[in-house]
Amino acid sequence: MKLIVEEPSGISRHNWPVTRGMPFKMGKLHTADCLELINNSGQRIPVQTKILSYWPDRSIKWLQSFFQVDLPAQSVDTYTLINNDKPTLLNHDNPIKIVENNRLYEIDTGCIVVNIDLRSGFRVFDQVKRGDRTIVSENGCWGFNIIDSQGIHYSSTLGQVSHFIWEETGPLRAVLFVSGDHRSQEGTRLFTYEARLTFYAGLNWCELEYTFINDHDDDHIALKQVSFSLSPNFSENTTGLVGAFQQKFESDQPFLIHADEPASSSFFTGTKIYDFDGTLFEFDQPGEMLRRVAHGWMDISDKTHGVMICVKNLTLMAPKAISYDTKKIDVQLWPSRSSLLNLPQGMARTHRMMVLFHNETGSNAEVNKFATSYEIDLCPSIAFENDPINLFGPVFDYRPKKFPEINIRLRDQFNYFISSSLGMGFFNYGDSDQDLVGQRAGYQSNNEYDLPLSLALQFLRTGEQEYFDALHATAFHMMDIDFVHHSSGNPLEIGGVRIHGINHIQHNCEGMPGFTVATSHMWTEGLLAYYLLTGHPTALARAKSIGNCLLRMIEAGWAIPPYKVAWHGVRDSAWPIIAFAGLYEVTGEHCWMDAVIKLADIIVDTQHDDGSWDMQIGWYKATKVPLQTGIGMNGLCRAHAITGDERYLNSAVAAGKKLKESTFPEGNFLYIDAPGYRWNYTSTVVLESLGYLWKHTGDLTYLELALRNVQACLNTKQVNGTGLAYSWRYLLRYLFWAEEAQFLKDEV
């Protein structure tokens, strides 16, 4: 298995961390102890691994590898993972060391020594030393802080640590997970948090991930500020430093940078620089690239040591601010100078930061290069070579020379989505508007149809970093904003994902009082794909929570006839099948397989002899409904793929025959056969199952039936997030089978 790593920023990397999940065929790899990593020069590279998923025979299905690279600016290197069939031992020069004493931890990366005290509250850093110099002392870090609309301060330092675990312990990388709450001086509690600290062998920086979660029972909580502060142990006069690329701004007087509005590109825009009186610093240089705007980082240093903090995607998730007051850096994830943050019940938001400790001035330490390198991270791609790509099913291989027009159109669609549809700002980054009118005007999509999955499929095909960056943004939006972390009104929906709606919430969704979730609008595969590619534990945890929410809703009568929402029909059963199938494929846990079988049996038992299922439109029972039929077929095909039960395949074949009748005389699908809904319908939802039926029957008419919809999909240039998710998750499967059948032509 080979990984290709490109340096994309124009800055040489030394000992820079790289990680990627990689798939293996069943029976090929049974242990990770025999693996070694070799670069293009034949040099053996220390590698740390974690098993993410197993095949049914307990061989390794997905494996995360972590290693560190030296990579010249704008260069590319290939790293090959080799199975030696015998244990491999390759030590790092400076492995991470962790010492524990009654919930007091000392982490030594070989470059910095960090002390963390988890006996009561969570300061984040209780002490940080670089060599003999203590850069941060006990009172130098105040943890995570929240100020509510009444001006009351809450802090993780004053709160309780409810849980912590070392998710990884080296030798190359160590990850500490901590959860707890924020409390005031009087002991009043507000919001829980989840935090991760990631340390790297031989490096003088760590990564901090912080999620604050509104678990309060009020509908909304208004906040004035959310922040993280660090006050280094400096006795001499200090200097603050910010910048953008090579340009820097330094001052020994207090100043701050502030992103008032979200920016669509961090290359051409940045934060503005103000003094503490609110006066904007003006510069004479004209032009976007020459203005001394600052990107999302700030450094504070004396003559010999310093600390730099860089907030990932700061301008994309605005408003944000970072201030320097000669004593400390204050990172405001929601700035006090903005209007109040009204955070709905059950929502959360995650931020990631680099915290770098250096032993010279910020300019001499070239902290601007570290910040840019962190913002433009290394993104390894998997070289599949002659092996087919498979992620919850086969994926159309990337052959730009053979199919240039198809691949150009897919990239055009993505470019339009990024430039015109991807949401920006604190709530919207990682989502998109639905661009609808009438009752759904102003709706955000909440990544419906599983946009993270579609982006993961395209990233696996191409290896292009832009797709992965969008996958990361959409996955975290789903885990933070769309995910129901808390619900005082309806505990049944806790752990689910909200259906599309205004400001990401549709109250009484689909006409059901008290619900913001529906079984027809919850997905797991995108989060599972993100987990398999990154190893991020939260993605797996959230996906399993969605699965458990679906199980509870099924027990309460959802997803089974008679359906709670009359016009949904079979899709209410089929979408959960797909969610459960993904969970079973990744975890192997039989509760998910049992749920697949239960719902697939219901779909088979409620199917009419002509292959249709009912959909109620008023008094009218519609039976020609390509949308519902297509989703039902997809669920049956997924059930057949993981169980091998021929009843599910036969049911899908019967539905496929009915689908052939669900057209106008010209051959294009109709939307619904009920009067008033007999519209032309070009949908990709049918593509995956039609390709699957061709594969298992050899009947080419299934591929031919889909051709008009394939062409319509590829001819659509302007697509929002819903459109991208809706088309790619099915299209990239269909194209695989169409090429295998030698049916595919490079035509759009």
C-alpha cells in the first residue's frame, strides 16, 4: 500500500506529522506489528498504527498509519507500507514519554515538557518547559472560558473533569481526551466541553481541539464571549506578532486582530488589525496580497522565548478575534465585540488550534511558516494502482485520460459548490443553503443525503486535498451543528441528526410535533468514512449515536408501517438500512446487522406483487414513485450485499421492473403518478441500485434505464451541497458498474 504526500504550501517541512487510514483486502493483513514504512529513497520511517476496522475473519480492514516526514517545499514523496511477515521494531530518536502520578501527567516530546493536572478542573496547560526555561507556569493558562449575556464568567478551570482517557500513547503521537464542564466562581454550571491534546515526538508544538456543547434546557443560551487564554511566564517586555505569509506586523503596544465577517479564501483575505481603542491600523500598500492583513495566528515573545497560537480556519468560521495585551494572548472563538452568540439547545462547535513554544523571538523562530504549514496541512492520498476502490461499495476509478469530460464536469460541480454554495461563518461553515422557495425558503441543508460521504468518495478517487478539506468541514458541521447533543423536550431525538431547516433546525419536522429529526434524513456513512480516513474517534462515536437514535425511533414506531409521515413510505425504512449497514461494515457489531434484517424484511413483506410500495398523497395511493422506489432498492441492495439473502435481491429486481414502468412515453422518469405531481424527474437516487442489479443479473437494460439521468446529472454545472451529495453518492457507484460493463462513454 502506497501513500503519496505533496508539500502544498511552499514551505519545507521537518518532522511534520502525517496520518491516513488505509484499506486492506480481506485476509491480506492480520497484524500491524509486521509493517514498516519506506520512502522513495529507501529510507525506513518510524510508523505508529491503529486498527480502525476488521473483516469478518478478523483480518484488518482499515488501518491508520501515523508518521513524520521531511519534505522540501513543493515536493512530492511516496511512502510504501510493507508487510514483512515478522515483527518490525524501528525506534524514534525522541519517543514521547508520559509519566502519571495520581491524575498528574507529564508529557515529554523531547522538545517540550508539558504538565497537566486533571484532579479537579482543566487548565489545559499547568506548566510548559522548553529546555530549562518555564514558558507557562501554573497561573499562566486559564483553560476554556465562557461569558454569558449577563457578564457571568464560566471556566473549565473551575469546572469538573468528568472523563479522560489517553487515546494514543506514542511513541510518535500521544492523544489525551478530556471532557467536563464550565463553572462560575459560585459553582454554577454552563455547557459541557470535549477537548483533545495531541503531542508529537520531537516537536515543540501540540494541537488543541475544543468543543463546547450546549446541554442547557433553555431553547437558546446567549453568550458574550468564548475564549482560550495563555499568559507566558515572561518578566521582560514582550512583543506581539501577527502576519500573512511573509509579511509581519509587530508591536509592543496592545492590539488585536478581528475577523468581522467570514472569508471565502484565506489566501486573499484575513483579519483586520486594531488597537485596543478600536482604531484600525491603516497601511499604504494597495492590493489584496500586499495589504498587511493578518491570518489566524498571533505570537507573544520576549527576547529569548515565545508562544504562538494559530486557529485553524479562523476567517472561514468568523467572527473571531485574537488579542495581545503585552501579558497574554486571548483567543476569542466568539468575540465580545460581536453581537451575542445565540446557541440553540443541543448544538456544539469545535475549534482546532496549534500552540507552539519557541526559544527565540517570534520573527527569528519563523512562526509565520509554522502557522501557514498548519493551515495548509499535508494531506496524503492513497495510491490504489490496480486495486478497485471500495468504500461501502465500489467507486468509479479515477482515469482522467480515459474519461476527461466526466472528470472535468465533476470538478466543475465541486468548484461551483466551493465558490458559491459552501456556507461560511460560525454556524454555516461546512453546510450549504438549499436554495429553495416557498415553505422551504431559507433552509440550510444540514448536509442531507450525506455530503461527507460524497466528498470522501471523490477524495479517495482523486487524492486531491480540496475534497478532503471540504470533507473535514462538512463532517464537523454534522457532528457539531446538525447533531442533537441534548434535548429537554424530546429525549428520543438525542444522538440523531436534524433534518434541514431554517438556521439548521426544522421544529415539528415533517409535521411531527416535538421532533427535529426524522428516520428518512439521518446518515452514518460520511462520518464513518471520515473516521476511516483520519482515525478521529468522535466521528465513530457520533455515527454510533445516530445508529442508536434510529434504533430507539424504530422501537417507538418510526421507520415501519404505518409510517409516521404518510408521504414518506418505503424510504423511511430504507435510509436506516443504509445507515445500519455502514455501521455493521465498520464495527462488525451484530446489533446493526439485526436492524438491517428487521427493516429489510419489512420492505420485502410490504412490497406489492408488481414490485411497488404505496405512497399516500391525500387519498391517492401512488405506486409509481421513482424517488421512493430508488431509495427502497438501494436499501435492499445494501442488505443483500452484507447478508447474502437472495430475498432482498429478488425484491430489488421486482422493484427495478416497476421502475421501468415509472416513466413517461418518452422514457424519462415521472416524479409521482398522483395527479399534480406528474413532472419530469431526473434523479440520481436510482443509479446505485440499477448498477447493482446489472452486476447481479447481467441485464443491461438496468444501465440503459439510468442513462438519461446520468447525462442530466453531468450536464448540471451549478450544484449546491444537497445536489452534490444527491448525485455523487450514487453516480460514482453507477459509473463503476457502467465501465465494468463496457457501457460507459465519456459524454456529457
